[in-house]
Amino acid sequence: MSTTIIAKLNDQCRTAFGVYPNTRVVLTPGFTILPPNDQSAIIEKVQRFNSFTEDNDPHGEHDFGAIDHNGEKVFWKIDYYAPDMEHGSEDASDPKQTVRLLTIMLASEY
């Protein structure tokens, strides 16, 4: 598996917000009860996130981030599934056998 390819695919998933092929987005209940303007602002922050460091991205895959919005900590995470969405992907660098699931949640929901 190529970490560089995985990071590129994850960036495409995150910045296109589920429009990119083989991607899905899950918004948790805590996120969905926020006012629409806050939801939109958080999604934009997730899409623009580029503060990857050794501490928050130790494997270099660009698969996790934490942002602040109006004093609230928000997490986003990308997980890799097989096309059946019931098993993990065997090769996250192969978009034909991987569905990326982007989850956005309030840290308080973790």
C-alpha cells in the first residue's frame, strides 16, 4: 500500500465531501442538530483542513483531524471499507476495492 496514494485519495474524499467516487459521509446526531450556518462552517473547515503533523497524522494518511468551531471541538475521520460496506478494505490505496467513509462528529459524542 502506498501512503502517498492513500493520503491523496483521503484528501479528495474530504475536500469533495462525498461527491468523489466511492465515498460516503456520515454526520452524527450532535452535528445534525447544530444550526445550518454552523454545519456549513464546520464542513468548510473540514474541507480546508491541512494542518497535518506527526502528532495528528503519524501514518501520513490524512485520515483524521480535529478542528474548533465556536469553542466546540469537532473531529473528522476517514475509515476504509470493502465495497460491501461490511468488511474493512484490503488495500486502502486501491479505489476500486475501497469505499471511504468520512465521519464528522462533535468531540463530546466520542
